[in-house]
Amino acid sequence: MKVTDICLRQLWGTLEHDEEGEFWQERLIMPLDVYPEYRERGRAEMKRTVEGKVAIESIFVEIETDEGVTGLGGPVNLDIAWIIHRQFRDHVIGQDPMAVERIWDIMYRSAVHGRKGEAMFAISAIDSALWDLKGKALGVPVYSLLGGPVRREIPVYASALGYSLEPEKVHRVAKRFAEEGYQATKWFPRRGPVEGREGMLVNLELAETIRDAVGPDVDIMLDAWMSWNVPYTIRMAEMLREVDPRWIEEPVLPDMIQQYAEIRAESIAPIAGGEHEYTRWGMAQLLEAGAVDVLQPDTYWAGGITELQKIYAIASVYDTPVIPHGHSVPTNLHVMASQPVLMAPILEYLVKWNQIHQFFLKDKVIPKNGYVTVSDRPGMGMELDPEVIERERYLTFEVS
């Protein structure tokens, strides 16, 4: 079997939602918020929506073969699609799609300036599509190829990106999550060091509101999204003592590994990180420095399924659980189902983003009573749903 093409399929559709007001109600804090002119800006991908509808545009990666088996990956954005086409397509065409290690190594070696960032996003998407193809070719689910299943059901936590941070609305949504069976919930405080103690008190009120809503038996996590610093995080952790957070996530910029370690040594709350780090080498640096209690690589950013297996192996040496960032729940679910329970304790479910990222999938992964079940269909269990595709095209790029 040989790869004959990598197709980039761009789809459009309309998501109808029942959220009060706009679908995207609030963004997370960002490192640029230290500058006043950026603090009130939205995020480009969180488009304003009204009248219960969200316009969805997604690009999926389809890897075709001379035997008619096709692998599906994505979604990715337009920039990543361009990199896939321009930088990696020719390296993959003609290869044996079953040889995922060989293809990954060829892509990695061809992209010495792409060891981190968007080129690695492209490698990740291609790799994940290849695993889907491999499972389909062999007639087995991907978790079987990875050594699983260790278990078929995995607990999930509700990641609340995009929800309003108004206390009354926070209480209502967090309480709903608890009633729906989620074992934990993660929220995204907007205040950082430039807002001083006043901002700390706002963050504390958010955490206390969530704790009051979910009760003592549901875990709470807070994501600082690389926008705090060492003294702020240590002080914030102390203020959160009674709330008892399961972890504080990404308190500083990803290159500040020593600062991560300093925070972890002083903080009464566990520290999570790695979402914006890449490959086994980047994760190993965090682990070697004793920087994190929880490692959070994104399968679609950090190197794909091939690389996630290696990251899990390295993390197991340090007895550090790996909870992948929730970009692709179907992909993460197969990887986690193949891992020991203590290494993959809970899956992130970005509640709003999964309505976007899974919109075009026929069989969506949706939690029930706080758990998701891994599909036993060949490959990843991902198939596009023609019923929701309003318009589509195959992307082509002019190469100058």
C-alpha cells in the first residue's frame, strides 16, 4: 500500500445553539493582556454570534492510498493546511502509510526549523490521520494498535472556556456540570499580575463561586494560560487554599521552565503544564526540572499519536500523569484508552470547543454521566457527516 495524495477538505456549516445570548461569552486571559490595548480584545477564533447560530468552517486532512483506504484527521486551520501542502505533502506521498514511525521521522528531519509551533501542528495532523488509516486498513480501532484497551470508559472533566465569568452565570453552569456527572471542571480566570490584589480577589471570587456550585466532591482547576508570574501564582495558590484546586494550569510562559519549578516547589496547589510545549524533548525538559505535577501535551500540536506514545513512556518514569489538552477528543480518547489508568486518569472535554471541533463528525464523542466511551470501529471512529455540510471544496495552493 502506498500514499497517493493528501487532500485538504474545507467544509462550511451552521451550528445552532441554545446558549443565552452569544455562543462565545468570555475569553481566557492571554500573555498580551499585560498591555492595556490588548486586554479588552477578543480572540479571532471566538467570533461574535447572535440569534442562536454559529458559522462553522473546518479543514480536514484526508490521506488517500492506492488501495482505496483513506485516513481522516483534523480539524486544522488554513495556516496549518498550507504547511501540510507546501512542506510535508511530497514527503508523505509514495510512502507506506503503515510505517508511521518512518514517516514521522522523515517529516521531523525535514523541518529542523519546525521543531515547535505550526510545522509541528502539521506533522501532528498528518500523523493522526495515518493512524486512522492504519486502523481502517487492519480493521481494528486505533487503541488496539497502541496496546489497549486498558479500559473502554474514561472519566472526563468539563473545561469551561467561552462561558461567562459573571458570578450568577458561573454558579448556574458549574452546578449544571456537577449535576451532569462531571467529576471535575476547569475555568479560566481573566485577571493577572497587572491588576494586582484587586484582580486576585476577582479570581478568588470565581473559584469560590465554582466551589459553592459543585460542592466538595467535584474537583476544580484554574487555567492561567501562561499569563501569571512566580509571586502572583504562589500568592494566588495560598488564597485558594480553602477552595482546594486540583491544579493551577500554565502559570507562566512555556520557556520559563525554571520558574515553573520554582512555583511548584512553593505552591500549595499542584501545577499543570505542557499544553504549549512540543514533542518528547520539550516534555522531558519539564519533567527533568520537576516543573509539573500533571503533563498536558496536545496530540494535535505536540507531534501526533506517534509522539504521544513516547511522551507517555517518558512521563511514566517520573510517575507523572499525562492528560492531553482537549483539541481532539476522539484522538485523545484512543491514546488514553491504551494507557495505564494512573497515567491517564481523566480526559479534558472543552464543552464549547467540542461543539465546534466535532460539528462535522457523524458519531460525536459526548459525555454521559461524566464518562466517554471509546469507539470500537476501525480507525479513530471519525467519519464526516454529509447532512451538516452546507458547502465544501478541496483546497489547492498555488506554489510560486
